[in-house]
Amino acid sequence: MNRNCSVTISLLNKEGPIYLLEERIDDKFVKYTLNNSLSPVLHLTGRDLKITLFLCFSQHVQYLDTQENLFLSNFQGGRPLLTDPQVITTSKYSTKFTAGNISSILESFKQLHKCNHYCQWFSLTSYDDSTDVREMVPRSVESDMDLDTQLTST
């Protein structure tokens, strides 16, 4: 399999150039989540929707495991590669992770995150009791809790 990559060179470093190599995405490019929202990208269906719901669940896990200080967002890429995630953290560290680190999203996590069936399955803290988990889960996914099957089926 031929693996191509793109190269970015930054000449701003006084010690010499910095090279960033990224693997070429041969599959279709999919934007799963944005860095300015905690909701799945709306147009996704089927397997891509299953993946984005899992990624939103993983944000909830990261938020809890970091004592509400950090989560990753802006998930995108092609199967099976995710690329260029954005660290979302508190305003104290906002300058460490570029302008895409929108601290207000982290500060509003409890109001903006809508738990889905993964959050429910793993009994994560729910911040909005009025949210019906079924609103975030298509009928075809609702009863299927086998994570491996959901993430590898076509």
C-alpha cells in the first residue's frame, strides 16, 4: 500500500525548520465534531453517525478523567485515521493550544453536552436530566451496544 503524506514547513523557528508530516487520507474525508460545539455534526448518518456519537462520548470521558479541565474536539479524517484534533482546556492554558482552543466550550460543558447511548451504557454523569438519550441515537443504533461491531461494520 502506497502511503503518501503532506509536508508543512515553518520557518518561524530560529533554531531551524520544523517539518510536520501527515499521512494521506485515501478514504473519504469526514468531519465528525467541531471545536466550537459539543454536538455531533448534523449531516452524518450510518457508520459516520455511530463514530461521531462514540467520539462525543469520549469527550465526556476525557472531561471527567481530567477533573473537568480538558477534552479533545474537532475530530476529522478518513477511516481509520483521525487527524488534527483540537485540545479544549481552561482559559488558564488556552494560549498553549492555539486559537482553536475555545475555553468557553469547556466552561459550558455541563450545559452543552448531550449524553448519548454510550454515556448511558457506561453510566457516566448526566448533566441534563431532561435530555432524552434516544434523541441522539438513531433507531438502527439504539439497541446495538456492541462497540466493536458498530465501529468496524460498513
